[in-house]
Amino acid sequence: MNDCIFCRIAEGELPAQIVFQDDDFVAFIDIAPKAPVHLVVIPRRHVDSFAQVAELSADERARMTVFLTEAADRAGLTSTGYRVVTNHGANSRQSVFHLHWHILGGALLSDSM
Ligand code: AMP
């Protein structure tokens, strides 16, 4: 069994509040939100983190960025604004080792990045 929790969410083996998905990417609500709206966006295909993004094809990388904008839009964040963050490695406090993007919004966010 795959023990990557985000792979298992992508496979439908673990529950998640999915807000938008297509054949290659999934957006779901973060289980411990750091903002009023906090989405996690993943590629279905496992890549450990942003440092390995070259393992995705150029087409996947291009579509991933567009998917991020669509997920944010479906969450109602386009007009008010949002922050997109990805963590790689220990100093960033990455805790799930499947490439993912945080989309944060729904309020005026902290000015400390
Ligand atoms: P990071 O610290 O960048 O690796 O972010 C991992 C994120 O995944 C954290 O914000 C967690 O709250 C979130 N998370 C972990 N498990 C789940 C889950 N089962 N469903 C939704 N979000 C999760």
C-alpha cells in the first residue's frame, strides 16, 4: 500500500474536501487551515517536492500553474487576492513529501512570508 497520504487522497483512498480536480491535479481543503481559505493543490503523479518538479513533464508543469489559478478562482479568491506557497525540505518545515502548493486567502494575510 502506498503510504503517501496525498497519493491516497488522489486515489480516493483517504477522505478529503476536494474543491476542484481533473485528470492530473487535485485541489482540496487543508485539514489544518492557516487562513480562512486554505487549499492544497497536488499533481496526482507523485513527486517528492518542488525540488523534483523537473520530474513532471513541461506540459504538466504548465498545466499545473493554470490549475492553481483555476482552483483559486473556484474558491472565490481571484478578486480579493491570495498567496501561493510551496515548501521544500526541513528548513521550510515541509511535512508531507508529495509536491503540493498552498493557496491561502479569504482575509488580509500576514506581511511576514
Ligand atoms: P507542508 O508543511 O508544506 O508539507 O504542508 C502539508 C499540509 O498538508 C499541511 O498544511 C497540513 O495541514 C496538510 N495536510 C496534512 N494531511 C492532510 C489531509 N489528510 N487532508 C488535508 N490536508 C492535510
